[in-house]
Amino acid sequence: MNMREGEVRIPSGCAIAAVISKEGKRMTAEKIMDAMKPMHDRSNGLGGGFAGYGIYPEYRDFYAFHLFFDSRDTRKRCEAFLKEGFEIVRGETIPTRKIPAITDEPIIWRYFVSPLRSVLADLQLDEKEFVARTVMKINTEMKGAYVFSSGKNMGTFKAVGYTEDVGVFYRLDEYEGYSWTAHGRYPTNTPGWWGGAHPFTLLDYSVVHNGEISSYDANRRFMEMFGYKCTLQTDTEVITYILDYLIRRQGLTPTEAANVIAAPFWTTIDGKRDAYEKAKLQYLRTVFPSLLVTGPFSIVLGFDGGLMALNDRLKLRSMVVGELDDKVFIASEEAAIRAMEPNAGKIWSPAGGEPVIVAVKEGAY
């Protein structure tokens, strides 16, 4: 029988979801895991993952390094390297459940670390820049070792598999955080492997992404001039580094960073009546032209104390937002929001290129 239009679902690949409590109330990952179930067909089992914020309150002052290792010897070499620049206050395997749906797992460890002040003084670096350089060095020079999370009081958990199974595998029902993001992967031109699953992180920034970056090579070449190395075989990785560069190193606000990567068209800028806003947008487009991200995309950026959701300028990928009480929900489909909170109201679809930024009340977490 020939299928007719409307009788077959074409989901445009990849699923993203997020939830945050503006009051900083901590919640398990069960709601975000539920969100991924109605979007199962957006994935093909080649990658899924989560990022949680506020999950390590007892180690809130230490960087939580999550790493994949291909062997025990690699882990020992990496640990010895870390001890040269950090105090390791705790090192352990990340707890997992053995389930049939997740196989061929690498060695998965986490370390809670603090940069040695003497090393920072010798190198004349602030601790965030030192951590970022350490992550790049391990991921580019230490074969068989990958740092896939490196922020404070947050962590990323990812694998090859369907997202809902990844959550069970990592026992995420046992964690509590004030914010969660999730991703189900449908890779179209890159391999499915553990390091290539989303979210992609650096320090406390994490990115989940639905779409494809046609500007990847231009973006990557620009970022590599500033010490960033794209090693994880997927285009999304570069978005994380762009946002780290713009927000942490250049001091832009999330809104200003959004106006770089999803910059308004020149005709839109020329039509602005507010002279200050017009000048600022002109400045951002002129100074950072190589960081304009083109192609269809919807992303959620997680960061310390908030979330940012953003579509490409033409809104070629779906994304909806909902609210209830102090919670804000973001997902590729309304069905996912309803799975997290059936009574969510004010469901709306952000305009292309218009960031939705949600911040936790200061001092709430």
C-alpha cells in the first residue's frame, strides 16, 4: 500500500527537552526521562544523554570531571596527569545499572577536583581557563580518554542508546537538580559513539541540539585560533565552544551571544528604531562574523543558574515552551512537555532567532 502524506511521521530528527525550577527547587530526572518517551521516534538509538544542574551540592566548590576510558591503564595515566595540576578530593566509578539496552560501555569515572593554586600562579591563569585547557589537552592528546563533563555542581551523563534507557543506565532517578536537559540523537552524517552523544559540555555550559550546522567548518576554524579543539566527531561540539568563548571569555550576556550565533538579518538590523540596539547588533555582526551559525537548528544551553533556548533565524526546527508555577519546560514537541507536566499552561513557540532565557532566583540553590 502506498503511504499518503500525513500517514507517515517525519520527525526532522533528534529530540531535545529541558526543565528548570526558577525557585531552585531540586527534582529528580524522572520528569525529563518521561519527556523523551513520546519523542522516541526522533532518535535511532545511536546516542542519548542528560545534563543536571545542582546535583552535587556536597561538592559544589569542586569541578566534577566525568570521563570515559578505554582501559584501566588509560585511567591510571589520566589520573596521574590530573594530580599534576589538581587536588583530587574524590575519585570513583559513576554508578550504573546493567541493562540489556546499553552495551559496550567504556570505563566511566568521575573526579571532584580543585586546581592547585601554585600551578595557577605559575601559569598565570584563572581556574576556569586552566580547567578548559586541561579538558582540551586530555581530549586531544590522551588516546582513549575523554572528558565529557567538567563543571561545578553539575554533570553530564550520556551513552549510545535511546535516551530513556540512558537515564535508567545512569540511575538518574537517584539524583536531584534544579535544572535538567536531555537529548535523543538521530545522527545523519556523523558516527554514533559514546563521546559523540549529546549534551556537549565545557565547564558549566552544556548544549543539546537538533539540526545540522552548515557553517561548521568556518565556525571550527575560528574557534581553533583560540585553543579550542573539536575532537568528538559531531558538529554540535563547536556550539558549546562558541558559547563558552562569547560568554566566559568575551564577557557577552547570553542574549548577546544569541545575537551572534543567530544574528538578525542586516535588513532587520537596519530597520531597528532604537539607536543603541541597532548599533549593538551591528557591532556583534561585524566583530564576530565567523561565529554566525547557519543551517537548521534548535538548541538548549544549560549554564550555572539558568537555561537558554534558541532557534535558527528561519525556525527550521521545532521547539515549544511551557510553564506551570515556578517550572519552565522546553521541548521539541508539546507532547513531551505534557509528559513532564500535563497541566502546563502558556504553551508557545519561540520566534526564530529570539532566545528564551530562564534564570533561577539568585540565592535559591
